[in-house]
Amino acid sequence: MATGEATLKRDVGVIGVVTFGAGTAIGVSIFSVLQPAAQVAGSGLLVAMVFAALPMLLFAIAYSYLASAVPVSGASYEWPRRFLHPFAGFAIVWMRILANVSALVVLGQVLANYLSMVVQVPAKPMMFVALTGIFSLNLFGVGVSAKLQSLLMVLLLAVLALFVASGATVASASMIGPVTASGGAAIAACVPLMISLFLGIEAAVEIGDEVRNPRRTIPLGIAGAIALTVLVYGSVAATALGVVGPEELAASKAPLLDAAAVPLGHLAVPLIVGAAAISILKTMNAIALVFSRSLFAMARTDILPARLAAVHARFHTPYLAVVLAYGLAVLGLLLPSSLVFLLLAVNIPTMLKYAACSLSAVRVASRHPELHSDTPTFTPRTIRIVGTSGTIAALIIMVAGVGADVRPYGLVAAWLGVGVLYWLVRNAALNKRASRRDGR
């Protein structure tokens, strides 16, 4: 039995926020970004990582500020909609549909690559099964998803710690080589890929209605997610480069497996393949959760059909939004299989989302003192500086990716064009309905 009158349940604490954020980022980066990043910039990926981390600090401050002032589910939609313009919120979340679908396809493809090291599994059917399992799990409640995230995170960190500890005994600086050898242009083109290392640290703001004490919990959780992500990324990337070098990373379909095989020998396959499966499924779980909540938020404001805002009476989940997100993810299996293409299809909309939310933070600090009063940690001037800087950084990062592959920019533009048409048609229908209601 389901009803649109049931409410979302506050069932996520600080640990859940950290594991949703760091879990999303760590899974994506470790098992999908190193290989294409090495193709673009070689060992310069370490420099690109540093440049990618800097704007994430700006975005994290803006997100923490907004999450303290206005905690709400589907935040990346709600904040631009409320504080910039309704179309701004729609455009961001509409492009995030493409980004979420692309991210799920990336993860499914990388999962298939790693599992093929153990057993030959047809990639597309395996990806379909993984998507089906993850979205089915998300029908049963955010608490179940959060507990699964925490368990999988512990297992993943244990395996990665073993990789770093064993790899440190054979890694060398000479294998890494000069980190600037690829040149500034290649490093700049690599930054939009390396930003994927940090995407997801803010994931919990999208489930603000389901977080306990969100004004305190979300900022603490985001800070913890950043700290954990930086520690894991720096140690794993440096170890992998130090063991096999940038050329082998660039040529490998499973770079961490190849790197781990040097110090761990025959133990590398079960350990790394197992860790890949754990982290990728964990990340897919977090993305599926955020994806469905963004659709749910759109339905609550009547941009998507209101029926999609229905909440299950027993599980307290937006079950119809989950089903729609699942259907869109399955359609994503038709996208190209290039990881560079898919990662840029994720990152372009994400940078636009970060820019819009950073601008939203500026608006709140400047024009809404009644909301700002709930965030004593930040001054209005600080937020204006951070928000403006974050907006500029996001746009620069977005444009820099053209040097890696221009095709995703065409895809994003086409998808946005479809969104504009939908917005116009939907608004016309809503206005017509309102006129008929007023005429009565």
C-alpha cells in the first residue's frame, strides 16, 4: 500500500553522511578515473588531482552553508529553483539526469571489466543485473542503504590499505617520472577528469529531509568525507604510479589490479576484484539514492508529474521516482563505452550544478538574513567570496575538458535543448490547467 501522504523518515546520522559522500567519490575515482587520466596526462594526473581538490573546498563550504540554512531533499534542484530562478533549478536537475545515468553506466562498465578478470561475463547483461539489484534495494528505505554503505566502506578501506602498504615496498619515484612531462595543456585537460575523484562528497545534501539534525550533521559529514577522500586518493594514486608507471596505467582496463599484482602476486586478483565489486556497488547505491531524490524533488514542485512524489507507506521511500530513475539508467546502457566520454558527460552537468549552488549561496548570504541567521559559522562576506570563486572555478573546469573529448559537450547541449522544450510544454500545460481552475 502506497500513499502520497506518507513522510520521509529521518534515519541518517554523521557516519551515514560520511559514507554516502566518501563512498560515492572513492568508488568512482579508484576504479574508473586513473586509466583515462593517465591517458590524458600521464604522471601529471597527480598535479591535476591537486588542482581538482582546490575548487572542491569552495564547493564544500557553499554546500555546507546551504545545507545548514536550508536542509531539503533534492537540494541541488531546490536551492537554484528558490534562490536563482525556477528554470535554473530545472535545468540543473535535468542535466543531472544525464550525469547520473552516465555515472551509473561508467560504474557498471568498470565492474564488468574487473569481473572479467575472474570469469567471462557479458558486459551489458551484467550491468543490467547490477542496476536492477541496486535500485531494488533502494525501494526498501534509506536506512537500509546507509547501513550497507557503512559496511561496504569498511571492507573497501581495508583492501586499499593492504594495497598501499604492500605497494609501498616496491614503488619508486623513478617509475612515476617527472609529473610535468606531459605539459600544462594536458594537465589542464585532465582536471575535469580528476574532479571525479571528489564528486559525491556532498551527496547527503540531496537527502536533507532524511538526515537527523541536518544543520549539524551535514556540514560535519561533508568535512569528514573530504578528509577521508583526500587521504585515500593521494595514497592509492601515488602507489599505483610508483609501482607500474603512467604508461601501464594508461593501457590497462583494470589499473589497480595490474599495480597490485606486482607486490601481492596471485592474491591481487581476489583482493582487487573483490574491492572493485564492493566499491562500485557501493557507489552505484549512493548515486541511485541521489538520482531518485532529485526526481522526487522535481515532482514535489510539479515540474515532473506529481504522482512521482508519492511516498511508500511502509518503506517511506519515493518508490515511483526510484522506478523512473531505474528505467532511465537502463536506457543509459545505449551510451558510448568510452570512459573519457562518459566521465565528461558526468562532469559537465556536475560543474554547472556546483556553479548554480555556489551562486545560490551568494544569494542567501546577500538577500536572506532570516536564513543566514541559522548558520553562525559563516559571515555573509565570506560566503559571497567563496560562492563567487566557486562559480568561476566550476565554469573554468567545465570548459577545460574540451581538450579531452568534445563529443560530450554536444550531447549535453542536445539534452539541455530537449529539456527546454519540455519546460515550455510543461509550463503551458500547467498554466492552462490553472486557467481552467480559476475559470470555475
